[in-house]
Amino acid sequence: MKERSNLWRIIAKALGEKSGKNNEEADKVAVLRLIMFLSIFITNAFIVYNALRTHHFPNYEIQRCVSETQEERALWKTEGSISKN
């Protein structure tokens, strides 16, 4: 329990200065700051992931979609010509 308390104290100090009238209120403020930080961090991680996915490897998905579409068209053409005969 001592290690957890020490870890929480370090996290709370890293989030900013202690604010609140007492320790309980300061802990609530630190939890709120932690939630805000994590939501911003996760959002930024998704933004970076999307940027890398679309700009660094842009042709992979396009080629895959084009080849699938061409295969479907070829399949429809062959099925259509078979049913007409």
C-alpha cells in the first residue's frame, strides 16, 4: 500500500501543483487532471495512427480495394454471359 501511495503522489505532482482545500479535494482534482490527460493522450495516439496509416502507406488499401472491385466486376461479367447463353 505504501508503494501505491508513493506512486499516486508522484503522478499527482507530475500533473501540476496541488490544488484544493485539503488532501481529499486535491486528490479529486488530480484524478480529474489524470482523466483529462489520458483522454488527450489516447486521442492524439489515434490521430498519429491515422496519419501514418493514410499518408505513410496510402497505396495498400487503395490497391486492395481496386483489385477486389475488379475481381467482382469480372465475376459479374462471367456470370452474366453464362446466364445469357
